[in-house]
Amino acid sequence: MKTYIRKHIVEFIGCIFTILGIGFLVGGFILTKNLNAFMERAIAVDGVITEIVYDNVNENSSDDVFVSYEYDGQMYDHVKLNYYSSGMYEGKELTLYVDPDSPRKIETAEGNRTLLIVVFAVGGFLTIVGIPTILTSYLRKLKNNKLAETGQHIYGTIESIERDTSVTVNGRHPFRVYCNYKNPADGMTYKFKSDCLYFNPNDSYKVGDSVDVFVNPDNYKKYYVEIIDKTANTVKDYT
């Protein structure tokens, strides 16, 4: 299972991002419906912030805001508000929306708006990242398969095996294999590199080894270096 995930890590991460993104977007639409239903039955009242408890220890925790307000002739004191913004201060007056069936349940228009913006922004970001990641990986595989089927098969010589520090996936830099091929037809030496590899090619190849390269004979810029994890079926990784 680890080998399969490692082999398809880009698609796997893309799927996770897409699923989470769609989940956030669907949740955002459901939340919008519920908040709109709440606001339709809620009663607007004037409230005041009576206390703000600042969390100076845990930076990831939000500050607690407590308000007081009067509804239907009764005062409600020290009711926690599920929203905080930097513009809040003790004594600030604000409009609260009270659930008539549960008067201690309150919302603010600004808080609802901010919550929806966050949910939709996160959902949109994850989806925008996830779907193109899947499509790009899929299209690259189609291109490589087509080159392997219809392209010219040549043999490159490995020059180096390196980490690509410009790419980070799941906290790790993938490998790339760099190779060259001297074309006897024109005497030119062509250099190629593999796609990002999420297994260690050093376990299967060494500098100087021959590797399969498939090229478009009319345009060597279109190529595919085939690097295979030769240990996939001979090593059981339980770490």
C-alpha cells in the first residue's frame, strides 16, 4: 500500500485536496442556508461587549467575547459570542440577532459573513489546487504513454541522480534522474531529465547506467525518460 501511494503521491494529494475542497464548498452552501434561515426568524437587539478574554498563551486559540443584551423584557448577561474581530473592545455596542426559541443563542451579521468567507475561501483554494493537480498528472501520463507507444526509442546515459529542491510534496523533495544522449545523426548531445520521482532511484540505478528515453523524432524537446522502481516487487516496506 505504501508503495502504491508513493508511486501515485501527486494524484493522491490532489484527490485529498479536491475532496476536502468540495466538502468545504458543500458545507458552505449548507451553512449559508442554515444561517439565512436563522436570520429570517431571529430578532435584532442592541447588545454591548462586557468582557473580552484574551488568550496570550496559545496563538492558535481565538479570544472569547462576552456580551449582554435585553430581549423580551429580560436581561441576558455574560453570553459568549462565537465571533471575535480585532475591532472589538469592551463597551462596544453592536447589533445581535437572537433566536426567539433559545434567547441565549445569538449571532452577528458580521460574524456570519466572516465565517462564510472563510469556509468558501478554504474550499475554493483546496479545489482550485486539487483539480489541476490531478488533471496535470493525468495529462502528463497520457503524454508519456503516447511517446512510449509512438515516439523514437533511444538510450540515454545517466549523468546524475539528484533531489529537486524546487519541488516539495508532503514535506519531501522528489528525485530526478538526469541523462544524456549523443545523436550519431547530427553529432549533438541532448540532455534530458525525468519527471519528479517519489521513490529513491538510487536503489535501482547508478550513474553511467543506460535508461530508456522516448522522444518525438521531429522535436527532441518532447521526450519521456522512463525510470522504473525496480525494488517495488522485491522489497516489502513495513517502516
